[in-house]
Amino acid sequence: MAPYRIVLADDHVLLRQGVRKIIEAVGDLEVIGEASDGLELLSLLRRVSPQLVLLDISMPHLRGIEAIREIRAVHPGVKILMLTMHKDRTYLVEALRAGADGYLLKEDADQQLFAAIQKIRQGKSYVSPKLSDDMAETWAQTLRGDTGLAPHADPLTLRERQILKLTAEGRSSKEIAEDLCISHRTVEHHRANITSKLRLKGTAELVRYALSKGYI
């Protein structure tokens, strides 16, 4: 059987080398290329045909989330496993919405890397156990209505709901401004109103609220 072909994309060369050694210790896995940033990865994918890309979120020139969208558009059959240090569920939601097949924390890689690759090879999804448990609890709270938020009607205006939805999907203020054809300053003003009205702190709480309201 031909080896399962993998490309690594991470701006830390020592990490790539370490992951490559771990992967190639398994007979039916083969690393066929490496990239140090998102643009280099897209260029590499025009020359090689991997079955799986291991991709970091924080990379120069083109960050991992944007790279996922590009890969999905041009190479829809390629599987994508995020390998990242980011534990914030906002990044997890953003990566999955962009089209990632899995999300593995770097701190779990030594014990979970092969399990993650195997599940994705089988056509399944994978999320690091800690984040998977956290998301399950969030969804359970949402279904129970136990969100910790006031039960009254949504106090947001239509524009504020639009901006909340885009924020929860991981869009930056600049991207939101371009999407809605408004100024960056206007977006920041609406975001300040949203957090003030809802008495929420941080993007993670905004994502939780958006989930509870069915915005995403």
C-alpha cells in the first residue's frame, strides 16, 4: 500500500523537523513537503499532491484560517488538521467553519497525533480531548438554556446582530467593515455597544452568546 502523503506547514522549523521524525517513524505515513508560511504552502500545493495538510494557525504572510479557505477552494479533497498552541474555543470554531477536518493542540501532539491522523484518514473529525469536552459542555448549556445570560429578549439592533455574528465567526473589525460597507470606527463603536449591552467580556463569551441565539 502506498504511504499516506502529508505536508507540514509551520513557521517553527524545529517543530516541523520534530513532527516529521515522529510521522516518518510510522511505515505508512510520508511527509512529502514542508512550508514555513501560508503563501509558501499554497505554492507547494501546486507542485505536490498530499492527502493531508498539518497546518498551524499563526503563520506569517497568510495565516492558517485563510490558508484553509484557499485549500478548500482549490484542493477540496485534501484533508486538513490544525496543529496549534491556541486553546481558545474561538479559534477552534473559526477553523472548523473554514473547513478544517481536525484541531489538535501542540501540547497533545506527542500522545494524540497518530490518533488524530487516523480518524481523519477514516473520514472522521478530530478535536483535542480538552477542547472537545469544553465544546460539549457549551452546547449542553445552550440546549438547556443554562447560558448564564439574562432570559429577556435580545437587546441588540439588527446591525449589532450582524456584527456579533461576523465577530463570532472570527472576522476582524477590518473584514467586517469591508463586508458591511461601513468604516472601521463604526464597527468598533458597535462592538463596544454589544459588549456593554450584553455585559460580556472577551470573544469567547460573545461566541457563546451567538451560539445560544442561533446566530452561528
